[in-house]
Amino acid sequence: MASTYTPLGVELQATGENAGTWGTKTNTNLQLIEQIAGGFIQKSIAGGAQTTALAVSDGSTGAELAHRMIEFTGTITGNQIVTIPNDVQNFYILKNATSGAYTVQFKYASGSGDTFTFSATQKKTAIIFASGNPDTTDPKMIEIQTGGDVVDDTSPQLGGNLDTNSFMIDFDDAHGIRDENANEQLIFETTSSAVNHVDITNAAASSSPQIGAVGDDTNISLKLRPKATGNIEVMGATNPGSIQLNCEANSHGIKLTGPAHSAGQSYELKFPTGNVTADRFLKVASVTGSGATGVGQLSFAEVSGGTSWQAVKTSGFTAVAGEGYFIDTTSGAIEMDLPAGNIGDEISFIDYAGTFDSNALTIDQNGTEKIAGSTDPLTVSTERAANTLVYVDGTQGWLLKNN
């Protein structure tokens, strides 16, 4: 009766067979068993998409599939499949040491049983049990979880720093990181509108969460930076968004608060480009656009005590908002041209020599603007007249008020 062989190539000698060579064959079998128990082999699977069958060698050592650890090597340029015969039952330590972003699948030669696959980015080691099957129809590959899955360890601990090796740490929705006291937490949350949330929960009732700069250095800043033209937004909740600037003891502070939702405002204020100067105030110097989305450029304006009176005028001139003029028409009539008006602008004038009745003052508006609702120039011919013009709007333009 002839010898038979196991799926891994171990020779099963028949009774009375192999006289004179029995010892040699027994030693080969022992070497095979040692190889199966702890042998290591490197197998190149370099190339494009292909299927590589691991060979068996009956009655001799060196069979590829009869090694405990198999390291797949080579540069792969397509997805790879590595197979073993359906009747093999063993467990393997497989290492994916290939280069190239393609999958490596380990499976039986045929059947629809479970398989194991290294993903395109998984260059790692896995322990795989090849279950075999008595009828060899659908044998399965089962991955033996070790450090890759800690679901059964309810309090796993690290012995050193965790290096993610360029991979991500994935969190379930509304879960995140917390400290050992289950207090300070970072919660990562997604929404149906694909808005990313990072939520910090409060440690206890009425205790606000904090983000602080820590480390060995002192007097360091905490910086927030958006991307490209994005903004850092302070969102509203029950009330409009507010920034509170606290005192050094954090016991009280002042707030900068946005308008209520009902106001519908989306305007922008830009701080001055010039240097800070004493005895100045902030004013809107110019506006780009208009309405709720206008952009206002702020500037530092001089604080004044009222009308800025000028030297006596004896000839025609263009007035400036905020100024007052002593006008002498002794030598002849004078024309005062008005500037473009902004609501609240004021210009004052006085008949310096009491000669408006003989040589009148003519006040000419700017472009199509109006004086007292009229586009006609205003003639002042009353002796010792003294008045102030105030700009109201485009309908009435400049109106007179008595001093």
C-alpha cells in the first residue's frame, strides 16, 4: 500500500513500506512539522492584478503554504489574490509588506466562504485561521483579532504614546474624547446638512467648558485661524452671538453683541487703517454697498466743540460741512457753493458787514441736490442775516435753521 499525504504535505507511510528509507522520511516529516509550526517564508506577488496559488510539496520541505508566517513582498500595480487549496486547515501569520496602493486578498482556491483582505493602505500583520471544510465546498478564512480590536476589553490602556501611522481615529456620531473623571469632553458630531460639529460638554451644571493654552511657556497666545477668506464666527443660540471680555479675575466682563435676528443685519465694520491718536473718536468714514449688507470703513475723527469758524470770506468759495463763515459782501455779491450733503451735515454763515441787503449772498447747491426742496440757488439779501443750513435728505436737501 502506497503512502498518502496530508494537505500540508506530511507523508503518511503505510505499514511495512519504505524499508531502508523510513528514518529519512520520518526526519523529513519532522522537519515539515517544525516548518508548519514556526517556519517563515517571503513570497513575492509583484506585478499587476493576478491570482497567485501557494504551492504544496508532498513529502518534502519548502512548500510555500506549509509555513507559519508568510510575508508578501514586491511592488504591486493591481489588486492581488493569493489562494491555498480547499482542504488546507491551518492558521497563518500574514504580513503585507508589498508596496503599491492595492488590495491583497487571501482565500481558498474555490467556493464562496469568507475571505480576508488587506486594504489598499493596510501594510500590517494579521493572524488568519484557514478553517477548511470536510466537504471542501465553502471553507472560510477567519481573522483572529488581537491588538486590532479591543471590543472585549472594557478598560484598555496604552503603554506608551499612540502613533496613528498616518491613519485616522474614527468616532461614532456624538462620541469623542473625555478625561479619566468623565468630565471635560470633546464630542464629534455630524448633521444631515454635512456641517461638522466639535462640541465641548460642560463638566458639571452651570460650569462652562474652556479652551486654554497650556505648556511650560508663560504669556502665550491662543490663536484661531480660518481658511482662506473664511471667518471666525461667534454663533447665537437663544440670544444673538456675544463676545465677553473678562477682567483678569474672570469675575465680570463687558460684552460685544450682534443685532437680534429680527433686525436682519449682515453689515461689516472695518477698523481704521491709521494709527491710534488721542482725543479722537470712531466714525464711519465711508460705506461700500448699502443697506443690511453694507461695509463701513471706520476712521479716527477729531473731537470738536461745535462749528469750526473760519476767517472772513470776501470772495466766492466752496463750503465744508461742520464749518461756519463770516461773509463780507462790502465789495460785491459772493457765491457760496455747497458740498455734497450727508444727513446731519451743518454749515453756518453770518453777514459780517451788514451788507447782504445791497450785495446779496448766493448759495448754490451741489449738482442736483436741493435747498428747501428746490433745485434753484438760494439768495440771502437780509441785512445781518445769520443762519445754519442742515442737510436732511434727497427730497428736501439743505434746510435753514435760525441760530
